[in-house]
Amino acid sequence: MAKYSKIAILFHWLIAILIGANILLANLAEDLPRAARAVYMSPHKAIGISILLLTVGRILWRIANRPPALPEKVTGWQAKAGHSVHILFYVLMIAMPLTGWLMIGANGKAAPVDFFGLFTIDIAIGKNAMLADIGHEGHELLVTPLIVLIGLHILGALKHQFIDKMPFVQRMWP
């Protein structure tokens, strides 16, 4: 069975866990008063920056290291669908943090992001209400496609694993 490299597997699962954590943190903060939201949104911002950096690393790794070939049983349309989902994932894993950064960095009140108590990152880009609004709308608009893609990705892997009887999960399992 062709398996992904250890580095590709590490990128995959680390980014997946961080995306799940960020969705959870955003949902927990959703209806809280502004002061209480900071408890959830501070790590949300640091995780978002981490996702952006890890995604860039993952893309560079993928360019330099070809993924394993798909099993021959995967038909043309399924291979194209899987490839399309992966490309959309990469786009969203870059666009989501960048729109969040734009939303916060252009609001004129951007405090440096506390990176888990290790250091801070200044994300301010200058007050620009239009850019902040574009970032906010984009960030919120992209959540649904991201969640849909996560669902399709999981369902596709499980379909190949259990219905098609191909060891798809093992290809990306540590």
C-alpha cells in the first residue's frame, strides 16, 4: 500500500486538529459578551496564524514530495473530485487565516496576538473600515464551504475504506 510520508501525515493531522479547535473556539465565543470572547478568540487568532504557516509548509512539502499514487480502483471522476477537494482545502486554509487577519488587522484596534504565552505577533495593518468589513464577510462566508469540504473529505475516505475496501485511511494514518 502506498502511504504518505511521515512529514505529510504530520502536516495533515496537525492542521486538521487545529482547524477543528478553531471551529470549536469560534462557536464557543459566538454569543458571549465582548470581554468574555477574548478567552476563546485569543487562542483562535494564534491557531489561525499557525494554520496559515503550516499550510504554506504543507504546500511547499507537497511540491517537493509527490503524494502516493491513488489505487487503480479509484475512477477518473472520483480522482478528479478528490483532487478538487484538496485544492479547495489549500485555498481555504490560506484564505481563512488571511481574511481573519484582514478583519482584525484593519479594524484600527488590533492588539498584538499572544502566541500561547511564548511571544506576540503584531497583526495591525492600519485602520481601514472597508478592508476590515471585507475580511469579516470573507471570514464568515468561508466557514460553511470549509465545513462542507471537511465532511466530504471524511465521507470520501470512509467510502473508499469501507465500501470500496481500499486502505485509504491507512495511507494518511500515523
